[in-house]
Amino acid sequence: MSALIIFSRESRPWCRLADDILKARPFIPPFLSDALYGSTIHSGAGSLPRLDAQKVPFMENRLYKRHFLKETDFEAEDLIYLIDLAARLKQAKKARREPQLLKGRNIVTLFEKDSTRTRCSFEVGAHDQGAHCTYIGPSGSQMGKKESMADTARVLSGFFDGIEYRGFGQKIVETLAHYASVPVWNGLTNEWHPTQFLADVLTMRECTGGRPLNEITLAYLGDARFNMGNSLMVGCAKLGINFRSVAPKSLWTSEPVFQMARGFAEKSGASVVRTESVEEGVRGCDFLYTDVWVSMGEPDEVWKERIAMLEPYRVTGRVMDMTGKSECRFLHCLPAFHQPQDCHRRAYLPEVRHRLHGGERRGLRVPSQCCLPRGRKPPAHHQGRHGRHAG
């Protein structure tokens, strides 16, 4: 997620320049120091302390040559590192001081599902960083028709420095990553939506004034079987955010994902709960989150049954009041059907904008770390480790 540490196995966080990495010397260019290390940075999350870049020790760059396919690909400290970086880059962009560190890079975005926010945030993020972004839509290639995903990965690796995929099964993006020699990141699959989760955490942190994550409680209401239900449950458990999945039992997150989340929660100290009770699930929550009830690709006949099942789980002003917290905020990955009420309690528009800062633009940065400086030979083939609805 950080073009700032693209080129090296060892890096000072947020400070790398290609020529100096090739010489194995630490260096912080003045323009980067000004943009990211300037005095105290102020944001909705409070003030971020100034970093003394020269005192940051060398560390093994665990993000080097890493795909980002789901939240479990990274350790909790890596995710926090990326969210911190996103906050700083957001302020650098706002001050019009964001350095373009992806000049000369080429990114391809593969979309088997149409999108508004995912496409826009990836493309704007690439352009902000000076990279060229090529969009391939659902009907724009031979992928999955005359050409296997393995061959698609090999071909695109010869043209591009990084690949984003948004589509259907998780196995597809994992196959893409397995055969690609450049980093791959998941823009959405049926099972996981990791870049959306990162944007959500950045939003929650800003809305709470920088409150520690272990003091935040989030409830997800609705069909919890797919990407947002999975990503939020597992991601929150990793980062210490208390999480409640509120849904009819038949629409609960799967048992394997729930047990995975419980394992992470034991380490982080978070609580992870599944419940059918709306009142029990939302009590004391800082954020309520939901998604559309019928997803892209599902037949229209599902609507009637799904609405009947989930009508009691609709997030309304009354449900917001059941939290007992007037400052509780509403989150949604969009698109959404909604009514113009309780506008002051909505946080999903900042959430959308954080798809640029905290999600897809950072999604460009982390995977791009496996790209080599121009003029170097491409890496030998390596195997990578190892959605429904949000737009």
C-alpha cells in the first residue's frame, strides 16, 4: 500500500527513494519529509504527532512482494501502519503536497463486476501518485472466456506493475495472484473486501476523534454471510475492535470465519458476537453498519424473501436510538436504498472518500512494493500466498 517503500526489503516507514535504496543507504527526500513529516498533522482523528524520520530504525519490510487478498494476509500492526499512512497521505493531498512516487508505473484494474466507487478510487489514487491506470471492464478482455486466469496473470504481469481485481469468487483472485509476477490486490470478491475494511477503520478513527480502537464497538446488521460480514468480523477481531454480527441465524457469518475471528479476538482482546437480537446487538455501539440485502448476480426472485427476513434488521432512527449513544454513526459501503432522515448521524460519505485514502489508493501502494526500479530486470516468477455487492 505504500509507494513510499516500493523498492526495498528494508525500509524506513514512509521514506524511500529508489536511487538510495539501490545504494542501500537511508535517505529521506526533503519533499517527502515536508509532505509526510511536517509538524503536527491535524485531522478529524485528532492530531498526529510529528515523526522524527532520522530516528526511525530500519525494519524488515514485511509488505515487500505481498499480495493483499484478504485481511488475514497482514498482521494487525501492518494494517495499523497502513491506516496511519493513509491519514498522513490524506492530509498531504489536502495540502496539495502529496509527492508523486508512482511516476512511470502502470496499473491495471480488472472488473468482472461494474462499480462506481471502487473504479473511481483506484483510478484517482493512481493518477494522484503519477501512475497510469488501465481499466478492463466485464466485456473488455478474453479473461475467463478464451483465456485462463493463469494466462491472464502471466500476460498482464508483462505489461503492468500491479493488478487490481474486482469480481466473483475468492479463488479467482487467488489464482491470479498465484500466477502473477507482480502484486495483486482484491478490490472485492464474494467472500472478502479488504480495501473497504481499511477505509472503514480510517472513518471510525476519525469520527471518534482518534479514540483507541479497542474502545470502539461496531455492529453489522443484515446478511452477514458474504464479503462485508466476513471482512468486518475478521478485520475488527484482528485490530481489537469489538464486533457484533446482528442477523437471522440462517444469514450468520459462516462457522469457519467466526472461529477464525474468535482466534484473532483472543489475541487482540476484542469481543466477537453473533446474535439474532437487534436490541442486544446494537446496545452501546458506536457504529452501526449495513449493506444491501440482495447482491449483484442474485436473481430478482430473492428480493421478496430477503426483505421479509431482514425488515426487522433495517437500520432506522429508532434502531440508532437503541444504541443509547447520541453520537452513534451509521456506516454503509454503498450503493444503498435509504430515506433522508438522521442525516447528521451518517458517516458513509466520508467513508466513501476514504476508499481513496484508506482503501484503494493505499491498495495501490502496498502491492506496488514488489515493482522494481525502472531499468532493472523483472523478478523471477514467484507464487503468491495463498463479493459480492459493495461498489
